[in-house]
Amino acid sequence: MINTILLSEKSVLESYVERLDRTEFLATLKFLLVTVVIYPALPNVNYTVYALNPAKIWQIVVLVSAIGFIGFILSRKVGPKLGVPLSGLLGGIASSTAVSVATGRLAREAPAQAGAALQATLLASSVMYIRLIVLIAVFGGGFSMGLDWRMGCLCLTGLILALTVRNDRDAAPGGRGLPSLKNPVEIRVALFFAMLFVGLKIGTALAKDAFGQAGVLSLGALSGLADVDPFVLSVVQGALSGPLLVQAVLMALMVNTLAKGIYFASLSKGSRIACLWRYGLLAGSHVPLMWV
């Protein structure tokens, strides 16, 4: 049946492939490998006392990869037509951390576009909250604790801060666009994400038993230095509950926000102050929401 469908849509598929460059074509193949080839081969059985289910873990990998893949393709196909700020917004669907590094480099190499670059990374950071709301809606029960409205407030704060950035559109006519992001759908990246998810799910349970609230919040802060998705998804799937769940998630997001501000500021000296006070304010906005 699948072969029949593919053959009937052969002309459509060929026209789609012809519009892809080599990078986009390879990204599509890798995405299909992650979703169509690996996932069906995994057992849908719980292992260990931590209820580690390979199939369900890979479902998370597939959805995160799908969101990253969509953001990657949109940033390449649509981003250059929209300018740097909106390119950053689309890139944030794939990885707001990657956007902060890419825009920092752009601001360093093209100082006239520093305002647009800072605006782009703030927009990408704001989109991160929307991405997490979608992931939690699919895989977690965090909405019962109000993570949705808290993340909505943080997204709105980020958008407002992005609008306060002066973006002189006439400063660099014909200026450089946002550098292309790396393909987020790599097999090694997917495997690393899965291992990180498992490690954080076990680590959260152990930290809670051994050190209580302080241990969980410390683990959340450490995870925020890199990718927050594995930690957030591990805790909303049953590793934590109640106020501690909200505090751990917001702690990870707060540290991740600070890290992105530091990444950008370290690369763009000319807009360092403008970057740090905005990211500091966005990060500080997480604190009252932890205790509301």
C-alpha cells in the first residue's frame, strides 16, 4: 500500500526533491531515518524501576527532531526573505541557543547589524517557550501546574524586550543575513538527546531522593547550560510533580536564558550592555513565577 501511494505521488515527490539543495536533501533523509526506520524497530516495553520505554523515549526524539527540522527548513527557505530578526524567530523553532551563537557572530562581523542580530536572538529565545508548551502538551502533564501560562508570560516578556531593541534598517543596506543553522536532525544528535533524556530522568529521581529540592534545582540549573528540552521532558513525564516540577523547569529555563545572553555578549562586544541587561531582565522574570 505504501509503495502504491509513493508511486502515485512520484511526480509531486520529484518536484519537491528538485527544490531542495544538498544540505536540505540530506536533512530530509536523516529525518526520515530517525522517524521511519529507527522508531518501528524499538520495543514498546518498560525497563528498570524508572519505567524506561525505548519506543516512548524515541517518540520524544522524533517530535523534537520534527520541530527542529521544520524550523531548519523554514529558516533556510523563508528566513532570507524576511530579514535577520524574523530569520532568528524561525531559527528559534529549531534551536534558540544556536541562534544566539549565530547572531552573536553576525553582530561581531557586521557591527551595523548588531541591533538586528540582538533582536533576532531575543525573538528566538521567546519562541523557545512556545516550542516547550507544544512538547509539554504532547508528552507531559505540566499544564495542571500552570507551566503553560507561566511560559506564555515569559514569551511575551521576551517579545517586548525584542521590540525595545533599536534596529536601524538603513544602517546596512544589502547587509549580511543570518548565518545558516546546522541541521538539527543528525543521528548522533538524536542518540545523544535520547541518552541525555534517560540520564536526566534517572538523575532527577536520584537527586530528589538524595538531596531533595536543592538537588533537583541544582540539576535543573546544570541542564540549562546546554539543552533544556531533555530535562524539561524528563521531569514532566512523572519524575517530578507539584510545585517542585514548576520550580525545576523554570530554573533550567532561567539558566539557559542567562547562558544565551552570555554567548551573544561574548561574541558581540559592541552590543554587550544592551544584550546583558535585556537577557538579565528576561532571566530575572523567571524568579517570581517559580513561587506564584
